[in-house]
Amino acid sequence: MTDPRLSDLLHQIPGLKVSTDPGDLEHHGRDWTRRWRPAPLAIVWPASVDEVQAVVRWAHGAGVAIVPSGGRTGLSGGAVAAHGELVVSLDRMNRVLGFDPIDRTLTVQPGVPLETVQNAAREHGLLYPVDFAARGSCQIGGNIATNAGGIRVIRYGNTRQWVAGLKVVTGTGELLDLNRGLIKNASGYDLRHLVIGSEGTLGIVVEATLTLTSPPPPSQVMLLAVPAMDALMKVFAEARHSLRLEAFEFFTDRALRHVLAHGAQQPFEETHPFYVVTEFDAADDQAEAAALGFFELCMEEGWVVDGVISSSDAQAASLWRLREGITESLAPHKPYKNDVSVRISAVPAFMAEMEALLSEGYPHFEVVWFGHIGDGNLHINVLKPAELDNARFVEQCEHVTTLLVDTLARHGGSISAEHGIGLVKKPWLGSVRSDAEIALMRAIKAAWDPKGIMNPGKLL
Ligand code: MLT
Ligand code: ZN
């Protein structure tokens, strides 16, 4: 540890776990984007709130930039450390601190994986409902920093909805105890909600009190083969009318082909342009009859041409695998990821315009569409042709993003639905936020982090 700044850090905080091992720098300096070469100054693993405060105070004094680091499963470069930053890993702050059966809250440290939060809730007969495929690797602190969404937003909303209290260390090292688990607290600006989704640019989440809810009744999963987007919208409207939905997701045949090549089982004999995976309450015979009625109506109307309804948990899981396996199956193709949202009703027109633009301008790119269509959230993944070098590919994709931004603007959409802005979408923040909004965001950051040490270069 030859850097004199690190000797000083260790002198100030004896016992702090620090590493400059090249493997650690590589591993903790990157997220799932893999676009930037990791180059942090060092990694530190504070084990307590006091240590986090001491590290931030030291960084504030020394003018060293900090990258807060959770599971680094992000897809927008929000947790990348490529410019000599100090990575503050929350891996050691990974305990569930308490459960309150009256408040129905779980208090956790930021490094607890989402899946552990879900399991802890389940042990108390309750549900923490935010859910997505990276549940085993992502951490709750990162979920809060990005206001993570996922596959059950249609029923339960985003992470924001489930955060009743937050302890946060600001860019000056001050500890804030925000909202303290209160349901009602009409006392001015709710700073908790500023931190949620701030991508580590205001401070470090060091503790969270999460609200839990009652578990849903037993559910069923249906996989539907759909011939066209207009039909898919009709299926969605009918599903919302006749079922109590937990999830409503879609993917294209291209997406399915990648998941099948990755080992999943072919669900239908024939191929179809679009597929829907939907989960809904099926508590009793009446609910099951409603599901059957829904399916029959969709078939009669020609909105659906084939379908499977799960009859066991194992079958439900294997249907979900077709949707949840997409990201992993695309990863070897180094996809350029777009994560956009439009109003649900605008989805077919938006998709048709984008598909026309893409096939005219970029016929050599394979484009895979999937996502949370019940939230108007589409993931548009452009796969890298094997022969194209990475930099050229990203350059061309960023040109596609410019077209995408124009199309989104015409449909009133957003360039980032749930993955965040990070580094990847930063050039296009101005397409969704006005100059006045961005100026206010900068002023807020300056108030929380006057020296600009918290995850600099991300978001703003
Ligand atoms: C998903 O919905 O599967 C995730 O947002 C991940 C992705 O977009 O690849
Ligand atoms: Zn998603």
C-alpha cells in the first residue's frame, strides 16, 4: 500500500479493511456493464456506521472520490470506479438487524442481498415484494440507491414504496436518520425520497427500515403466445379486468431463442412473434375459473394463439425461467442495453416506429425486445456482432440511442425506466429532465455533498 493517502486513511481508521490487490480492484471497480476498465484507488470494507462516517470524513478532507458499492449488478455504470476512486463496499454490513411484528418492518444493513430480505420476511409470515432476477446477487442498499423495480411493480410498486426509514451518511460524513419508520410524517421535505434513486450521488445508505406486507394468495403463471402487439395490448387490458395480476411481462421470439439456446425447454411446438408471462391470484375455484375464462376469451378473439397454465410450483418456475433467463442468455453477446418507458397505451406505436428505424438504419444488428410491459417498460437489447470491435459497436449504438431519444420524446417516454442514468445514459439526461430540473438536482447534490466526492460523474 504505497499510496500515501492510503497510509493516512489507515492511520486515521486503524482496523479498517482495505485492499489494493489487483483482483479486488478489478472485481469491485466494475458492474454488469463491463464497458469501463476498473481503476479504483483501493477498496474499503467498513463494518459499521461509524466506520462509514470515518471513511467519508477522511475522503471529504483528502478530496478523494468515493464509489458506494453493493452487489454491482447494475446495468448503467452507476457503480463503476474507473478514475482512482475509493470503492466503499458494503459487503461486511450484511446483517438483518431486527423485525417488528407490530409495525411489520424489517431493519437491515445495506449489504444484505435482496433474496435474504425476502427470506427474512417469509420467516415472519410476511412478504417483501420487490423482486427481480438478480435477487441473489444484488444488495438492498443498491436497490434503494437505484429505486429498483423488477417484475412485480405492476402490483407492488418500486423499492421506494417499501422504505419506511433510512440512515444515510452524507458527502460530509454526517449521519441522517430519515423518517424513522413513520407511516405519517408531515414535517416538510421527505429527504428519504431524495436518497432513493439518487445513485449514490448524495450519500451512502447505511441502514434501512423496510415495510413488509401480507403474502399474496396462491398464484398461477400463464405463458401466452401472441401474434401481434395490438393483440398483446388487448390481452393486457382483459387480464387487468378479469384477473388480480402479480406480474405481466413480455418477450419476443428472438429473446426466447436465446433462452432456449441456453438450456431452457421449448414451451410451444410452433414459434410466435410475442410471448407473455403473467402471474395472478388463483386462491380458489372461482379465481381459477376466471383465469380459464380469460384464456378462452383471448383464444376466441384471436389475441392469443397458444398458452400454458402452470399446474405446479415447478411448472410456474420453469415458465418464469423463460423470462428471467433472458439477461443471462444475452450476456455473451455483449448487449448494448436500453431500458425505456412510455405510457402503456403508447407501446405498440412506439415499438413499431423504433422497429422501422432500427431495421432501416441498422439491419446488421440483432435487436432483442423484452420487459415489464405491464409497466410500459421495454428493454431493448442490441447484440454486438462478433466481428465488430467494442468501441465501434458502442459508438453505433449511441447513435441508435439518439434516434431512440427522439422517438421517446414524441411518445412522452423516458430514457431510463428502472436501470438508472449512471454513466451509460448520462448524455441523455436532458431528454427527460428540463434545464430547470437539472439545475435543482445539481443544487441538491451540492448541499448534500459540497466537495462533489460522492460517486462523481454519475447521473449528473
Ligand atoms: C430484466 O428485466 O430482466 C432486468 O432489468 C435486466 C435486463 O434488462 O437485462
Ligand atoms: Zn427489467
